Amino acid sequence: MKHWTEPNGILLIQIPIDWQYLNPGLSEYEEESPYGFQLYEDPIGCFQLSCYPLSELAPSIAEANPNGVKKLSWKESRLDDSEFCTHLFFGAYHDQALIGKYIYDAALEGDERIADQLKIVNQTLNSVVIVPPSDRKLAADLDKFDRFTGSLAASHDLLNSAIDSESFVEIIAIAANQIDAYLRLSLVIAKQLSEQTNDIETRYLFQEDSERGIMERKVFDDALKFDVIDKETFDDLSALYGLRNRVIHRYIISNIRTRDLVEISGRYLNALEKTRLILRGFEQKQAGQPFGVYGKKFGKTSVTEDSVRRLHASANDKHLIEKFKRNVGAGKT
């Protein structure tokens, strides 16, 4: 199983590794209730989960339980029509009212595969953990951190493919992305080490489509300011930044030759390894500390078969194309 965190940090659930989260990206679902999930391959139904403040959706229950509902239980009903069958689940837990749905084509009623998926739906519903209000920001921030690292893992597939095909412009573009990512992660850890805190500066890790965000040059400046990199590395990265922009934006209108791209690619790959080692150094500094993303509390330094499968599943979520799909053990928990 892999954990899924409600985007506002309100709740956590355990879902199968072979279930895809539908809401983010360019899907028809927004990043809000209901949150949708289905099998990566040959989906036969869709599971949806919604959560609302108990005082809004079920005021009578909230009034009768001013300290919150202490035990999670579900009431099940059906809402079918000629096209679709829908299993409905209603529950309340702590300060949240919960609604689960499993929807599938009416022609599949009685299918053993649906029965198997409904068993998993029940396991998922019973895995709900409501996060205390004081910890919800941290839970949401950790989810952004995990999505960031999953995207970084996925980018290595793109880089390896570009290297294999000798696609030098792509190598330069992806390596620049990865250098930026390594520095962002290093800055997050450096600030946690300095302040001895679990707080995550997610402004380095996530950017809404409507946000300007922190640009690459600002990341370089911050990395120098907070001693993540030295002046020599800063100057090298700045020079590469200028070359990258020349390649991406002025290849046709400048005197740059394709042969030059080979050298620039090599310089980028060398700089990438240097920044990777910088990040590893910060991870090692934080390992064993009682705080931080790589501290003892969150256990992100331990590498297990399950943690690798979860990372592969996260990379699959980023790609969503067959070429880069990793086998994460479909049908296993």
C-alpha cells in the first residue's frame, strides 16, 4: 500500500500501489473533493472520497459530539441507474464528515473483479486517519515534498532517455531542472538544520499555475546566501544558465553549433553530479536528528523494497505514459 494525503492535510488513507490518483495535472478533476482513484491499467471502476467539516455537512452529529466523533464507522447504501452502479459510504470521524463512492458500469454488476475492488475500497475506507488541526499544515507540506521527490525521480527517466538518444538539447534542459531541484531540496534541509525545525519551506518545492514562484536564478542566489554552494559553484552555474538560455532560445539566431551542445551537455552533467553530492551531504547531516525531513521522525533515510515501490509509483503518477512505466507489483499491497 501507499499513503495518500488530502491536499489540505486533513486526512491520510492507504491505497493500493496500483491505484492512480486522478485529481492533479490536466485531468478533469480539480484538486478538491471529491478525490478520485482508479487502477492504472484496465480500470473497471472509480473510487471517490470526499471530506467536509462535520459542522457543515452533519451539524446534528457535530452538536451531539462537541469533542468530535471518536470512532470511525461507515454506513453503506446504493445509488444505481441504468448506466452506472454506485456504492455509497457515509462516515464521520473527529471533526470531519466523510463520503466514499465506488462507481462502475452497470454491465459489470456481479463481476468478481468488482467484488475484489470493493474489498479494497473497504480496506481503504477503514484506513482513514484524521490529522489533528495543529498538524495539518505539516501533513500537507510533507505531501508536497513527496510529490516533489517523485517528480525528481521521474525526471531521471527523461534524462536517461535523452542520453541514450544523444538528444543534447533535452539533456541540457533536464539537467538544468535537476540541478535546480537538488539546490531547492538542499535549501529546505539547510534551513531546517539551521532552525532545528520540521517546518518545510514549500515555496521551494511547489508552484501553483497562477503563481510566479521562485525562479532559478533566485535559487542560485539563495543557495549562495545560505552556504549551500560556494562562490565558485555559483559562478559556474550562472555561466551554464547563460549557455542553457542561449541553446533553448537562440540556437537558430546565434552562432552556436550543434557540436557545442555536446560540450555544454557534458558540463551540465558534471555540475549535476556536483549538486547531487551537495544534497547528499545535507541529507547525511540531517540523518539521525530529531527534526527535519530526513530526521528520525519521518524515516525517509531508510530504503526498503516498499519505499522503492512507492517512489516508482510516484514516478508513474508523474509520467502517465507507457514508455516510462515501472512495474510496482500490480495486485500486491
